[in-house]
Amino acid sequence: MPLRRHAWLLLSLALSCVVPVPPVAPTPAAKPASCPVVQLANAASIGATIITLTNRERTAANLASLSADSSLTCAAQLQADQMARLDRMAHELPGQKYPTLVSRLKAAGYRYASTGENLAWGQRSPMEVLPGWMASKPHRANILAPDFRDMGVGYAVSASRKTYFVQVFGRRLY
């Protein structure tokens, strides 16, 4: 029974990340971007834990909690998968399908007024990732930015078994 429930969760997560890519200029019919289907059994739990721990930090700083956003989760997972495939952590990955945060947000269909991204690699759990981000001034600034309203989390493991964590923050442009 747990496997059936978990499969349903992964299927619903994958379906929620399929969004159209808005055309920049008149072109033939644009293909929708597909979020990768997370192959790791604990990825959804890891994402939920990171969101919970992030919101605890925000609450302690008298800031509003962030809402989980499927488009930002899609953008985060795209980056986690790219980094794991290359076994390299970087905000920008020239030569890849989604080389920049802006390209990942566009592919996921998230129109933003503000955005930020935190990356980590090698930690064994969210309980190791969050303290590391909070100890780093630029990562802490993203976590505690009052302008952000939404967050998505990506998680992947490379062939060499290195873990990659991605947080993408945003505030939608309406």
C-alpha cells in the first residue's frame, strides 16, 4: 500500500510540473516544458522538510512563511538533475538545456517579480543543509528575504552518490 500511495504522489508531482513555455517571439507551436519525474523515493519528503525548516527560520525572524510552489519546484528539480548529471554544483551551467535560473523559471512557467536560488551538495539530509545555508550570508539573505512568497525544492543524487539540493525562491509577477 505505501508503494501505491508513493507512486501516486510522484505522479501528481510530475503532472503538476508540466507547464507551457510562453513564446518570446512568434514561433511555431511551443512545446510544454516537462519537469523531470523524481526517481528518488525520499525526494518529496526531503523537499517538504526543507520547506518546513526554512519556514521555521522565517517565523523566528518574524517573517511570513513561504508557500510551496509547483513551478518553483520544477525549476529547482531541473537544476538539481543537471548538477547531478554533471556531478558539479554551479548556479549557471553553460551548454546545458537550462543554463541559468531565468531559463529554468521560464521553462517552468513562473513569471517572477523577484527570485533567488540556494544550492548545496554533499550533505546527508535537510537537517545538515539548512544550518549550512543559514551560516552563509548570501544564502541566509535568500531564506530571510521579506520579498519572497513562494519556494520550491529540488533534490538529486549523482552517479558518484553525491547529493545536490536546490531551493528556488520567488514572488510572482501578476
